[in-house]
Amino acid sequence: MADTTDGVENLVLEDLIFDENKCERKSWILCSQRIPRSEIVFLCQFLTIWTIIIFCLIRVWFGASCEESTIYLTILSGVIGYILPNPKL
């Protein structure tokens, strides 16, 4: 059985941006202007990641105990690992 999230089966980000011919899908219209889908997806990811980073840094800075800040340091290191590029030989 396929994984289903809100009625969408196996949603892949690449399928949202590119069609079956590996061409970028039509642009979205936002505020009466055409904007490429890849640009919207990039900006949403960028803002989400930086929001998580700022939130985690604030929670670590004002954390009352070491146990409380441990979870935020774990999330922070995971997000930073997601941002960094893969090593290449």
C-alpha cells in the first residue's frame, strides 16, 4: 500500500516542478505576475529553514536547562546538515 498524505500518494518535489518530459511546468501567477514554480519552492524552503534556525537558537539561548536545549541543538544540527551540500570526491 502506498503512503498517502491528505489524499496525495508519493508526492515528490521534483514532480511538482517538472513534468514527465523533465521540462519545468508552467509558472504560477502571483499578484498578477508570472513567477517560476522553482522560485516559489526555493523561497518557501529558505524561509522555513531560517525560521527553524532562528527559533532553535532562541530556545537554546534562553533555555533553562541542558535537557531542554538538547532537542533544539539536535534540530539545529539536522537543519544545518540539510543546508550544507553533499561532499564530492
